[in-house]
Amino acid sequence: MAENKVLLDHGSGGKISHSMMSDIILPLFNNPVLAMLDDGAVLDISDISSKKIAFSTDTYVVDPIFFPGGNIGDLAVNGTVNDVAMCGANPLFLSVGLIIEEGMLISDLKKILKTMADAAKKAGVNIVTGDTKVVPKGKADKIFINTSGIGILPDNVNVTGANAQPGDKIIISGTIADHGITILSSREDLKMTSDIKTDSAPLNYMVKAIMDSGNEIHVLRDPTRGGLGTTLNEIAAQSNVEIKIKENAIPVKSAVAGMCELLGFDPLYIANEGKLIAFASPDHAEKILEIIKKDEFGKDACIIGEVLPEKSGKVYMETLIGGTRIVDMLTGEQLPRIC
Amino acid sequence: MALKYVAEYRDGDLAKKLIQSIHDLKIGKIRLMEVCGTHTMSIFRYGIKGVLPKNITLLSGPGCPVCVTAQKDIDTYIEFAKSDKFIVTTFGDLLKVPGSSSSLQKEKADGADVRIVYSAFDALAIATDNPEKQVLFCAIGFETTIPTIAATLLVAEKQNIPNFSIHSSHKLTPPALAALMQTKGVELDGFLLPGHVSVITGTDAYRSVHEEYNIPSVIAGFEPLDILKGILMLATQSKMKRPALENAYPRAVSDQGNVKAKEIMNQVFEIGNATWRGIGEIPDSGMVLNKKFEKFNACSRFDIDIQDTKEPKGCACGEILMGLKTPEDCKLYAKACTPMNPVGPCMVSSEGSCAAYYKYNR
């Protein structure tokens, strides 16, 4: 028997749409707000005293949709959870918008939705509202997912890319370039096999632990598209400071380094989906590093550099042999559809 | 899949020892040319200039295949791309290089079928898959690339593939070095010779140039320790006033080179003149299709003859490729000419010296 596929009717808003909602989506994303099935979600925040919320959105078009260590579903949940967390906030609610290509296997869709539900549970967020559209075959590529997230910002938090200060130590929460190289090596036309997998992971507990500790932190960023090199450049420009990192301090898995070498990529510019960069005042950096290392996703964390007082807006790297070079923003063609 | 023999050649402690040895020579002013673009990139990537004594100047040479491709050849590739009948296949670096009025990238945006390939064999596969189209392969490159393109043509010949042809702008390294040494104003105290090219040519290919001009010459690999070792050997030769042809890359390069690859190359191509961008025509510095394989020559098959055009005003690519200027001496550098909007090919290619200066040295 042919496998069941998504039909245009599934996005019609009619009977089949409703049955997909009640049979597939509701049981997975199980929570009372979504179950109301109203046009929007009404969120009760009466027990929260904070005056600020953080709000972020991101759209996921990764190709392929399944890859070692995850799929587009957990990528979409973790990505937005992390974007909200990087504001210093505690993410609580997500919306999910699905754009599905007609003909997608229902079994694949279920797998993705199940992964999203598991990822949301792991991150402690609720998917409270959503939307599904189906477009004719060829008008989208299997599935695109948009997620938006809302988080609560504790009082007196001020983490932003514009807040890097001379003397700050720069911490990376683990090995770089895992996600980008995973996607690249799982594309069929490259015909490569390796044991590399995505680092996609929720970082909100790590951030909460840092915030709760009371240590002084100035910048949090997740170096996704454009990688560590581009993110550091953004921060140097936003804060009008100079950044110096050490090549021999930057953690890269040997398999990932090998793939980069073969393909001619610099791991500094390859996407990550479960790593954060933290700029911490020098007195507090070691304590923050210890907190990050205690987190499930921060075991390989280390200090990779520091902020210098010059107002050049540039990033420099001390190379393996003791030379110095500029780490520029990424220019030219990036790997398309990496997230 | 950790790679062996990579980290070993990037060892910081060993590098420090080599750097110290270079400093200990207390050498007077010398100008060394790294002939190959991959060396240029590696020198910048590891910050090698900054750790050398001030007296040693490193200059980029003519060893970036995209940079030395004549504007006429670029215009020829673009002319083919403009035709509906053609799929033009190219290495990615060539895409953005401006011709006299367009680039392959602009033609692609305008609807031309221009495809990036990683090997000439990929281009041949495109020809097999698209029998209703003509497939042109933009054949640029040095001794490193020519054998695989020759191997592709041997297969095309054997399988009798009618819709595949090339426009060859291939170049040979040793004649270019000889031409450089004869150029007025070029003052060099040593050549850091390319690793990959030498894997094919072997050390022996440089012997006549070395003997004629009595210039220190050392073949080196591309890792930082390889390059530092090569520079130490060149500086030592210079200090001792004992110019020699030496091989600092014996793990890959032999005296004879890759005999099989050279045989394949010579089955398909023969030596001919070639025009180098910014330098001009250098006798016997190119590889053109021989009689038997002339049918794969796109220009003669389709009767295309592009006139030579003037290179862009102010662009110093030619002088930079000969070590007469550095990118910073060029008036356009980092102003009118950037990687986002390149004027000359040295700013386009990932191996171009202007691109290296811009990326790592501003």
C-alpha cells in the first residue's frame, strides 16, 4: 500500500485540517492553551513580576530535513528557544507555523512534529499557537517551519551585543562548526560519511544558571549562521571594541576539522546550533565558565579570548604559530539552507 | 575522519624554533616571492609575515590561476555563456571575475546556463546528461589541473561524446618564472616554489630556470611549518651566497614528479604560447590541444574569435603578480576594488593576493 501523503486538503482549514489537528498535532503538543483552539493564545502571566519580555522569530528551511543528530523540527524549537535565551530571558511560549509541500509523507511529518514536541518538553516551553499551510508540489521543498518565542526577562538584565567591555573574557560553550559540517556532509551530492552530528540543543537552562548566579555578564550570543567569526565581528562593531582570540584555544572536533580541511572551509565561519558565546567581566569569567561546564551542553566550554580597549571594531586572532591575523566578516557565498 | 599530517605541520612549538632559526641568521634585506596563491593565503592565514624578521619581504607571484587568466579568455567564456545553445561549466572562482563588460555571474543572473563544477569530469557528466546542449568547460589552471582535464578529454574521446568542448587557458609555471627574471624592475632573492604544481612537475622542471638565473629556489608545502622551513632554507642559501634548488616538501614531491600524469597531459596537450593577464604573452608558457584533440577546441569548432581588450584602468593586478607592487600600492585597492565589487581578478580569487590582503591584513 502506498504511504499516506500530505494533501492540499490538509491545509484547507476544513475537515481534513481539523482531523490532522486533533489526531496528530494536539496529542503531541499537549497543553491546555493550544487545546482551546482559538485564533490566538491567551497567556496568563499573573504570577510573573517582571516588566520586560523578550520576543524572537526565526524560519527554518534546512536541507536535508533529516540529518545526523536531529531534524528540522528540533532545530526550529531549539533555535528560537536559544534566540530568546540570548536576550538573557527565560523562554516560555512558542508559536509554530508549518509550510508543507503537497506530497510530503505523513510519517515524515509525524516524525518531525514528535521531535518538536520532545524538544519543547526538554526546553520547558509550551507550543501555544500555530498554523499549517500546504502548498502545491514544487512550490516549497518538503517543509519550512517558522517559530516565534516569548520569554520573560528578569529585572536588571542588560545583555546585548553592544555591551562588550574592555577586559571581558570570551567564553565559547563547546566545539564549533558541528552543525554546518553535519548538514554539508549529509547532502547527497557530497557522498561523504562521517560520525559528525548536529549540536542542536536548548541553551536556556545554561543561560538561566548564569543569570541566577549573579555573576557579571555583558554579552550572550549564539553563533549560528556565519559562525563564530561573523558573530564576534558583529559584537566588536556593535560595542566599538577590539576582540582578540587565540586559534589554539578554539575547540573543534577532529572529525569536523578534517572535513573543513578537505572541503576548504574555515570552521570559524560554519554554523552552530547549540553553542553560545558569553562575554564576562574578568573577575567573574572563571565562575561563569564553571557554571557553563556543569550544563549538559557545555562540557567542552573554554575561554577563547578577550576584549581589548582599542575602538577598532575588529577581530584579531593569534594563530597557531604565534602570528596575528584579522578575522573578517564572512564575505561571498555562504552555505545555503544550513538552518 | 581525523586527518593525519595536518596538525603535525601546524605545531606552535616547532614553529617557534623555526622562526628563531630564521631570526638567528641575522640576514640583510631580501625579497622572496611565493609563486603560488595557496602559499599567499596560508602566509596570511597563519600570520607568517608578522613573525619574520623585518628584513625579509614576501611578495606574491603569478601562481593564482584565476588571476593570470587573460581578459580575452574571460570574455571568450562569457561569449559562450550568452548563447542559448551552451551550458558553460566552470570552477567557482572564475564566476565573479569581470571581463571587459560582464562576468559569468552576471550572465548567469541574466539567465545563462552557467554551472559550477569541482572537476572537469563533472562537466563531462553534464554533457552526457544534456545531449541537446553544447557543454563548454572553462579550462584554466596550472600543471596541477591540466592532467585531470586531459584525462577527461581522453574519456570524452573514447566515449565519442559530441557535445563537450573546452577553451584552454592553461599555464605552465617554469616559463613564467623565467619571464619574471627577464622583466625590468623585478628584483628577487629567491623563489618559494609551489607544492602542488611540483607534485606533478617534479623538482627537475625548475632546474634550467634555476641554473640560468642562479636564484635560490625551494619547493615548499602549504602548512605553516612547511612554509617556515622553505623560508629558512631560502634565507640560509641567500646568507651563504650559495643558491640552490632544494625540496622542502619531499613527502609529496619527487625529482621526476608524477610521470603518469605528465604522460596523460602530453597525450592531449602540447606546449604553446599563452597570454598572462597583466604580463602579456609568454612564449611556450601554455598548453594547447594537440592535433588529435583539436576537435575539442570550442573556439575553432564554433568559430568564436574574441578580440583582446584593455584591462581596467588603474588595476595593478599585473604588477602585483610580478612582485613589482603590493596590493596596498594599487589605487583601487579596498576603495573601488573590494571582494564584494572586484575590479581585477586578484581581488576575486580565493588565492588572489589582493583578496588575501583584504581578508587578513586590513
